[in-house]
Amino acid sequence: MVSIIIINYNQRDLVSECVKSIENNIHSDYEILIVNNTPEQDLRHLEEIATVIPNANKGFSEANNLAAKEAKGEYLFFLNADTVVKNDSLKGAVEILDKEKVGAVGMKMYNADGTFQLSFWKENTFGNEKINKGSEAKFRQRDKEFIRKIENEHSTVSKVDWVSGAAMLIKKDVFKEIGGFDENFFLFYEDADLCKRLKDKGYKIVFYPGSYITHYKGENVNEEFTGKTYFYAKKSQLLYYEKHNDLRDRVFLRIYLTVKFSFKYLISFKSINLKIFLLTIGLRKSP
């Protein structure tokens, strides 16, 4: 059985849509566990088809780990609330996962408008992250030649460095073996960190294009929420580098972020830029 794990944080309607898509498309044996990190949002309408776990919001990693402990399935399918399953995504992915030393399987994702979305990346060194960011920029600019190249790379089963946690499948015993998600990552980089630790244990990370997911990717969030997520993204980036990268990378990142956000604050006077600047020099820990 596959335990499908979804975290709700202010996304009640999207969670409902996600669950409906699972019912309509998944034909394997599964259970759904929803961790409700927004207690004021009522999810009782989903209790007939899912186990709803109330929880104080202690971060995305903590919520996923909580659900994993309650899961009855042999496999864990971590699925973002802002996703819609478009086909029977699990059967082929489970077959890939059952191959020797495959640690995690990622899936093919699309934007809400049907355009292609990056689903795997190179390992997060300072240089590779610049390449990854450049790829994202070319996607936003709709660079047709570049998109064709990347779509071709996303058309075959591939061994990769890390896959998106928006739709990630892993065996429960392997997840337990490596200690689950690192709860120091409140939001962002928890998937990259998990994949890095799997690789360090000798497991392979595999991208499987036979599963299709629509990923809304944080649409319809307000400016305050966007500012907080940006802060946590940079905090998690710094943590990832401290855990996994060499001294040169760590120094380069600190210098880069310090200069970048000091200038951004001087130009815009936006408080989020000041907060991230203070984070990079060790004078702030939360948004």
C-alpha cells in the first residue's frame, strides 16, 4: 500500500482538489493522510476518505515526518497540497522504486496553464545553483529552444541529483533509515537535503516521466506570505550549505547573499531585504 501524505497550510480548497484528483486517477491500493497545519481551517469534509491529523505549524518537514510515523503503507508518497494528479501516477513509479538501491522517485510536473515545469536539478553547489537559477529564468522567458532541450531531458527515466518534493515517492523503511526529513528545514531545501543524504548512503535518485502532476507552485499567496517564504528559502539554503558543501561554497554564498540583500535594502527599503541581510550575518533567525 502507498501512504499519500499532504500538508495543509492555508490551502483548504487546493487540498480538496488534490484529494479529488487522487480519487479520480489513482487505482493502486492507497491511504491518504492530511496534516492540518492550519487548525482554523475545517477539513472534516475529507475525513471519510482521508486521515486528518491536527497539528501546530512547526514546519513542512516536521509535518511530513509526523504523517510518516502514522502511515501504514510500505511506500510514502509526499504530495504538495497545490498539486493535481493527472494519471495513475503510482504504479510505474513503484516499479521503479522497487529496483535495487533506488532511494526516491520524482515525477513529471506541469504548470496550471499546461506548460512544462522543471522537476529535477543538479546538486546544490554554488556554481550549480547559478545554473539552476538560469534554467528557471529561461523557463520564465519561454526560451523555446532551451525548453525543447530540457523537455527532452525530462522524457526518459533518468538518474539525477535531486527531485522535487512536490511529488516524491520513497519506501517507508528507507525514509526511516535515513531519519526522515531534517526538521531544521522549516520550509524549502528539505527535498534536496533528503536526496543528498540518500545518495550519501548509496541510493539512487530517479526521475520517472510516466507520472504526470500539475503543480500550481505557490499561486495566489499574499505579499506577507511571499516575504516569509523568501526568508525561509534563504535560511534553508544557508543550512543546506553548512551541512553538505565545502568551505569555499559556504563563504561564497554568505558573501553573495550579504552583498545582494544589503544593496536590495538600500534601493527598496523593503523590510524583507533587511531581514535576510541580518540572517546572512547571523543577527536574525526568523522572519
